[in-house]
Amino acid sequence: MNTKKQCFQCGEDGTDIYGYTICDTCKSKIGLFTDETIKKHILLYNESKNNSYAEEIEDRLIFIEKDYIKKKIKLLSIQERLNELE
């Protein structure tokens, strides 16, 4: 059985990118960087900072993951409380 996956944003048929399903329309709206843009950022970043652009991206991913976990815990806690209060 071939089941189509739905875009996380709009629900249309999509494909997997980094573990998330996204359609072509929503993917085009994200504004993914081209290789040329990434190269420009590397040059600009490395001129002004002590760590590399790659390290900065890794640090940002870690920060976002921790922030996501905190927010999800908070919302799950509220959801649990709502269920107990009903």
C-alpha cells in the first residue's frame, strides 16, 4: 500500500526533507539558501567571528531544539491540566 504523506504546513501531498514532509509550494516559501548564498555567509561570518559558520549553525540548531522541548513540555503540561480540570 502506497500512502502519500501530507505536508506539515498545508496538508497537501509532499515529500520528505530532513524527516519532515513538505510540499513543493511550502518548500519554496521557506527560502532555503543556495550554495552561493551559503558561501557568502561563510566568508562574511568568518571575517567577524571567532568560531566558524558551521559551528554557529550547529549552536543555533541546539538552541532551537532545547527551546522546542521547553515549549512542548509547557504545552503538554497545560493540556494535561485542562484534561484534569474538565
